[in-house]
Amino acid sequence: MTLQNDPASRLERAKLALDGLSVGDGFGERFFVVHPDLLRERRAPRGPWRTTDDTEMATVIADVLALGRGIDRDLLARAFAARYRRDPARGYGGTAHQILSAIGEGTHWTRAAGEAFGGQGSCGNGGAMRVAPIAGYFADDLDALIDHARRSAEVTHAHAEGQAGAIAAALAGAYACDDGDPSRLLDFVIEHTPAGETRQGLEKARALDPRTDPWIAASQLGNGSRVIAQDTVSYALWCAARHLASFEAALWTAVSVGGDIDTLGAIVGGIVALRVGRAGIPALWLEWREKLRHDDLSELG
């Protein structure tokens, strides 16, 4: 299938990815608090579904893309910090609090991100959790996709693995936009993901039988409990590849293993939505998801 590369088509794909990501985020977040019977019986908890930092930051990315200039890292960093300052109680991790607070106080993002973890930078899963709009927007241009996915991660994740996680999730979303065989999704992602632990995890995911019990898969790949790309992305992409044609099945599998379930839901939801379209997302789930809040970024440059 030939993807349209005009600005309107690109932006529509980005919005679709954001819808899938935010529904997955809100869906996963509910399972931190609802009764486990709902998960066992696969009964979706009633709304409203409050979204988390995953959706907050992905919405900022979508707003930056809407300007038509790709990912301007300076603008993205300022927009992230402004969004955080207005509503910091959205589940941001401790390192994100530090980095976004520092950027908001005037520290350049290169320094704020680069000083995390004693100068190693963060390898957290935050770059992957928010990247789906970039996957939709640049699905027709592989080089631009990789470049802008990396850029979107760099402003908070100076560690190579944090950036690799964003690239891998973006590649999966781009693959989902096309009509490719779901069984080849991981092949495509691995081929273009930078070498390192994140790619090694994806190679382990590719070696698993798709019929593997999700708990067994998560025990080998991780479920996001460590909140790092190496512990999150491979299971999320395994879920997406296994259920690329069914948004509901993909989300239930994603959240069934515990761990960082809102982030697993966000990554998986953003990818699968790009395959099934908005009609493939349950209408009631979209209704229950908290309404998205977009920003006018003109004052930030």
C-alpha cells in the first residue's frame, strides 16, 4: 500500500496514533485500581479513564507535528516543560520530574537530560511510550521516522537505549500503517533498530512462538516493571505483532501481565490503531477516555 505523504494525511495518521495511544494509556491505568475480576473476565472498567503522562507528552508531540516542521527539539522541550508545569500530577517518574522542572527553570534540555543518572542519561521507556504520533506522521519516510523518533526522545533521554526504544516503537507503528504481514513486524523493527540491549530484547521476542502464554513471554522479555526501554519495548511489540488486527485483543494481552501497564497499553494502542483505524478502536473506549487537551504552541516559538 502506498501511503499518502501530504501534510493533511500525515497529520491524520498522527492523530489516529494519538487516539490509540491515549485509549491504551487510560485503559491500562485503570487496572492499577480496579478489581482483578475485570481483568480475568476481560470486562472493560467503566469510564471515565483518566490518562497519564504518556498521553500528556504524546499530545505535545502531536501539537509540535501539527506545525509542519517535524520535531524541533528546543520547542518540544519547552512544550513538555510547560505541559508538566500546568499538571505535574499525571504519573511522571522521578527523573522526568527533575528534567522537566529543570527545563522549565531555564536549563537547556541537553544539560537537563544529559546530567540524569550521573551523566549516563535516562534509558527509561518514556521515549517509546509517547512516540506513536511520529510513527503515523513519518510512516512514509523511514529515514525521517528514525531521525525524528530519536529527536523526540533525546530531549529527556540522553541514553542510547532510551532513544532506541523510541525508534523501535516508531518503526512498529510505521509498519502497522502498511499492509505487511504481522509475523514480519519484528523482523522489520530489528533490522532498523540500533544495536544494544533493546534490540537484543526484540530478537528474543522474535524467537518466541506467537502462541506463548503472555506471562511466560513477559517473564523473558520484561513487563516494564523496571520502567526502562530494555524491559518494556520488546513485550509491547510482541503483543502488537501478535494482535495487529485486533485493538481489543492487543490491549487485553498488554495489560494482562502487570508491570507498567499504562505504558504497555500506550505503546501497543498507538501501534495497533495505525493498522485497524479509528473504526477498530471500540467506540465506548474512546468515549470513556478522558478528552484530549491540545495546546497552542505559538507563544513558545
